[in-house]
Amino acid sequence: MPGTRRWDQRFFASTRGRIVTLLRRASLTVDELADALDLTDNAVRAHLATLERDGLVQQRGVRRGGGKPAYAYALAPEADALFPRAYAAILRHALGQVAARYGRAEVEAVLRAVGRDLAASLGGQRPGATPEERLEGVQQVLAELGGLAEVRREEGRLVLQGYSCPLGAIVPDHPEACQLALALIQSLLGSDAVRERCVHGPEPRCAFEVLSAES
């Protein structure tokens, strides 16, 4: 989004943004950051405290030198979201090439195979005594993959309603991408009785219905 890019540019031009950029290269102590930024130690500590509060920076290890041991700071995993990623654009173009050469049906077949392989790499079927428990296990897997979904009941049927999908950026051009998620969910549930009910278009929204909750 243009607004996000403008915010990123302003952020990385700020002192905190410069700290994040330095820590992206290597973990650094307060003294090392102060030297690189030409700031006082206290000023750097104040900025680090804010970045820690925001979940972008964390202490990582202790540096021992000739003097007092000093904490080293590094980027937290959440800081990855600040940096641009080309994955969606690359995947969109790759699927476009497959579709142009072999057709949309082949794209769908490839994506379903990827979904099944991904499920296998994640340990296969989710444990649980009931379909709802197994679906909650699938929900947790999607969260680990960067998605946001909830399990709910509609007229006696279980529905996995998605609110944020890792594949959402490519769905407007390739709605068949939802077949990857469908194959993943079916494999993790150990059942083909799952129907895709996703909303495609510029603002895609995932939804998958378990056709029988009694198994």
C-alpha cells in the first residue's frame, strides 16, 4: 500500500529506524549504537526501550570485554514485517507463467499438491477426539503460518473463518490459490469432506466448511 511505504520511509529515516537498520546487520551494544549514531548512551537506551516495548528489538546475549559486560541488542522476529517482501509478486508471476503455458487447471493441481506436501511436512493429521478439536488444531497451524482464523458453528456445521491469509495477496489474480489452503486443511483433518467458501476479489476472505461434524 502506498501509505505503508511512505510510513516506512519516514520510519527508517528516524533515529529508531536507523537503529533497526543497524541491528538488521548485526547485534550491537548500546555503546556501539551510540558511536554509530553519534548519540549519548542514554538517548540510545530511550530509543531501545521504545523499540522493545513495540516488540521490534530484544536483548540477545552479553558482550564481555575489558570493562563491564554489556547487553547486545538484536531485532525481534516481529521486525521482519517492517521490511518489504517480494514473495507475493514472485509467486503471482510464477503462477501466471504456469497458467499461460499449461492452463488454470494445472495451476490448481500444483497448488493442491503443495498443500498436501505442506501438511505432511507439518506432521500430518491434527490430533483430537472430535472434528472441532481437530479443526482447532488446523487453526493453530494457520496461525503459525501467518494467518488468522477462528472456528465457529453454523447450523450444526463447523466453519473455519479466515480473517488474514498468507496467500491473500495473490488471490485476486489467482483465486485457485485457495485450493492450496483447502488441500492443506483436508490433509490436516484427514477428511475430504471440506468445502471452500472463500470470497475472492480485491479483498479476499477465506472460509472453509466441514460438511459433516459427526466423525
